[in-house]
Amino acid sequence: MSRFEYDEEAGQRLHMDVVHEMDDLADSGSNWVDAMRRLNAIDDPLARRLLALHRDCGSGSGECDCGDDEPGERQGWGCETTALIASHFGVDY
């Protein structure tokens, strides 16, 4: 979810309203940690094996990452496989 912040200093300097869109998902790694805790609660053996294969996806060095992806702040599940498993078991990011 995004929120907007008014930049009063830039507004005064540029003589216009300046608003920045702030992405709430990117401001904290705790969202990712909480999501991974919920994902790790899945006890289905096949799902556990698939999740182990795709654990590093989204980091830039995972199974589904191509070489030109730059690692950065995670914006969601690392790959489509992880997202499908999470969806199947009702785990939200």
C-alpha cells in the first residue's frame, strides 16, 4: 500500500506543491520476516521442498532470478512459485 507525503521544503524552493509517494512495503524488512514466518508454518512435504528450492528467489541469486536482476528491497514473494504456494495455503505477504 502506498501513502503520500507532502514535501514542504521542496514546495517552497520550487514554488509548487511537491508530494512524494511512499511505498509502505519497502520501508521495513519486518514485513518480509513476518511473511516468511507464516510461510515456514506450512508443513506439507512437497510444499516444503519447493519452498527450499525457491528460498533465495527475489534476492538476485535465486533459482528464478535472471543474471541482470539487481537485488534490492523485496516488494513481495520472490517468485511466482512461492506466490502460488503461499496463495494455496492462504499465506499473505
